[in-house]
Amino acid sequence: MTMQAGALNRRIRIERRLEGEDAAGQPQEAWDPTPVAEVWANVKGATGMASIRQTSPQDNVAASVNSYSIRIRYREGIDDGMRVVLSGVPFDIKQVRMDYAGREWTDLVCEQGGNDG
């Protein structure tokens, strides 16, 4: 069973965090302007699955976090340190699920509203 092109109806960009340090010796906090990939995807939100999460223990501030499943054609080289950008909105990649048997799809389990996503 092959993946239908019509189901892939959203254009996304996959980005990685820059490595290294800034002039003060602190870790980089920026995203690489050159994307890992720009691909077509199918984006599904988990209806009714938004959760409230505390952003950090010392802040005692809650943030609404929404979960999404973003399916793309089979692609290796994506990991949970990357993010997806859809229409200018960032989504943190939390898990990557691969179709190793059929090599047809890769699912990116993402959250929006937490840190960079």
C-alpha cells in the first residue's frame, strides 16, 4: 500500500538547532537558517488532547501544550532535537516513528506551545 500524494497537503520545514557557542561561550540558542528538509506532510491534531504543563518549577507558570502527528514520506536523519515549522508556527519534535518494514512513511510526534514549538 503506497502513500497517497493527496493526503500530503501541507508544506513543512524541518529545522535543526545550531551547534557551538556564542561570543560569550554560551551554547547557541538559535535554529539553523538552512532547513534539514522542506517536504509535503499530513498534519493531524489530537482532538481534545491539549494539556496544561508547568514550564519550569521555579516559574510556577502553566502553558497549554497541543499534540500533533505529522506524517511525511519515509525519511531518515530526523531526530527529536529538531523542530517542524508549519506556516511560521514551530512544533517541537518529541518522537520520530519510522515505517522500517515498508519504508513508506515517517511520523513526527510533535508538541506546539511548550518551548520552541
